[in-house]
Amino acid sequence: MNHNLCITSVISLLAGLMIVTPVQADTKETQGVLRKTLIDDASTFISLRYRYEMVDQDGLPNNAKASTLRTKLGYKTGTLNDFRASLEIENVSYAANDNFNNTLNGKGATHPTIADPDSTEINHAFVTYSGFSNTIVSAGRQPHNLDNQRFIGTVGWRQNDQSYDSIAISNTSLPHLKWIYSYVDNVNRIFSDDHPNGDLDVNAHIINAAYTGLPVGTLTAYSYWLDIEDQDLVALSSKTIGLRLSGKRQIQDKGTIIYTAEYAVQHDHGDNPVDYAADYYFLEAGAKAKGLTVKLGYETLGSDNAGSVAFQTPLATGHAFNGWADRFLTTPATGLTDISTSLLYKFSNAKIEYLDGAVIGLVYHDFSADSGGADYGTELDAIVKKTFFKRYKAVIKYADYSADSYATDSQKLWLQLGAKF
């Protein structure tokens, strides 16, 4: 049976159970309960996000310029017999011509990539069941954002979200411990259903357990087994096992120390033709005081087989890591080491009223190969963002990647305005 058809059948069955199960013999009573579940206790939202994105990339004759609008419509029922259903529809449309490579329009040789194809899709369609003690079961097309999304995420920066056709169980029976298991049979990627790799046919097992009972922070253990059935991407099949510790410590009234340490090892899995083992390291330390956050970071995605294969994170929210210019969404075969410094300042009690709550930030990256020592260049990123009247958010963002022995120079600019009702 087609995996997607299997998931759809589960959704239909659970939704049918939730809606048609009689609550009272009296028809009017039943109709009243259904009305309360489907209308009175239901919630809806509409989200709009307009973005202008410009990319100047060496080696291509034209700049990329994208003017896109993302619209989300969401609906969530009330709870009936411990079932609840969620639906979200997402549309990406263009406010101007597609003067960029959207991965589908054949402009890859002339324009840089802005991976926001115009599309209309069902972003979420899933049912949750909460009838078991301290346990939630969900089935259908749903989001998965784990930890900092370094391995599993929804790629929320792009206009079309990544979602997972999956059955998931989360449990909080033990004190301070929350564990999640999810079986995924299809990943709906950001490239839309029209792209050959827009749907990733997988057999994936996702396990993540976070323990918050330690005085030093949250200790998370995870295991991600990804078996990709699409032949052109089978080399990304892998099994990753890791451990992460993240915490913070208040220093009297002077501020807060923040820290993270993480290690993982990745092996080939499934039909991956390459036998390899690669390590992942992440260390971060910083401090927060009077609105200012300073962080130093060290991240390595290791390489194996004499620099011929590297640690990969194909389901990550990749834009959040290794520079906003997105030059390292796929790890080079020789691996990647990223040494970063970031400064972030949030205004409060500012003399100018509209500065209150505004955030400005700078991030600097120094990239090099894990194997062979090649210099991969540097990047400077900058951001200004502000939320207005709780519903509106404006973002100005810039990335400047200076290449060395990898890729080419690239500059990106984003102007964005969002609203949610």
C-alpha cells in the first residue's frame, strides 16, 4: 500500500470516529455537542507573510529578486472523545515576475536560487488523541520541530514549510522526562509537490527524550534513523545517535550565563552505497545582561573516508545554521567547521517608543574544512526585527558570504512583513 494512502486512511478513520460517535441518543443533543466541538470550541487563524528577497551571487549573470506572499489558513476543532483535528492550508504566490531560480522554472543557469516556488498545499492535516494517561498520539501530516531543529525541523524561514506524514507518540509519565517517538513515511519538503524531490519517500524512525531534572540544564538523547527510498537521494540515508546538554545559570543580579554542548555520530543506513562514520560536535557559551546577548560557538560536521563523505542533516531547518547565505545547506564532502560569534541586543524602556522591543543582531562565521584544512571563507550576517501591536512583525535581514576555496561570494537581503489574526 502507498505510505501516503496509509496515512490518509488513518486520518480519515480517526476523524470519522471523532465526528460520528454518538454522545447522546437524542439527535438534538448530539448535534449540540458536535456544534460545540466543530464551531464553538474550534479555533481559526490566518497568517500573512510578505517578503522581498534579493540575491547577488558571483558566477551568475543576473541577480535574483523575489517578491512573494505566503498565506496560511488554519483550523483546529475542539476536543470530542479525546480526539482533536487540525488543518492548515498554505499558499505561496508572487507579487511580481519570478526573476529568480525557484527550483522549478528552469532559471538555474541564469539566476541564483530562492527556493520559494508558487504553490497551494495542505500544510497540516492531522488528528490527536489524548485519552491515554500523560500521552498524546497524533497521526497525519504534521510539524516536527525537535530541540534547536539542527536535525529535525519545519524550515520555517522559507515560505513553504516542511511537514511530515507521520504517526507520533509523546509521553510525560516519568518526572522531568518527555520522550517522543515518530514514524515518518513521507517528508513534504519546501520545494512543493511539483518538484521531483518535493516529496521525500522515507522510512524514518525519530526518537527524542529530554530530561529537565538536572541542576545544570536539559539533557537530551536522540536517535534518528533515516532510510530514503528515492534513488537519487539514497546517499543521504543515515542513522544518527547523539546527546545534548543545554542550560543557563543566573549570576546574582548581573545577568545569565548560557551554554550548550552536543555530540552525535552518524553512520550509513538503509541502501546508502557508502560505508562511513562521521562525528558532530557543537559547543556554545554566552552571557545575557541588560538586553545584550553575546555568544561564541564552535560546530563541526565531520568527514570520513579520506574526505569523501560528510555528516549530513537533510531534515534540518538548515537556514538557522552555518550562515544565512545558505552556502552550506549540504555539508561539503570534506566536512565543515564553523566558528561563530554573535551579538544580539533587545531595546527596552527606550526613549523612542517604537524602539521598545526591537532587536538588532550581528553574527560572524569563519568556515573551514574538517578534513584537509581548506579555508571555506567567512560570513557576516545582520538583522533588525520588531513586533508591532502583537500581530505584526517586520524584519530586515542581510547576509554577506565571502568565499575562499569553496563556493562563490554571495550577498542576500530580505525585507519582510508578517501578520497573524
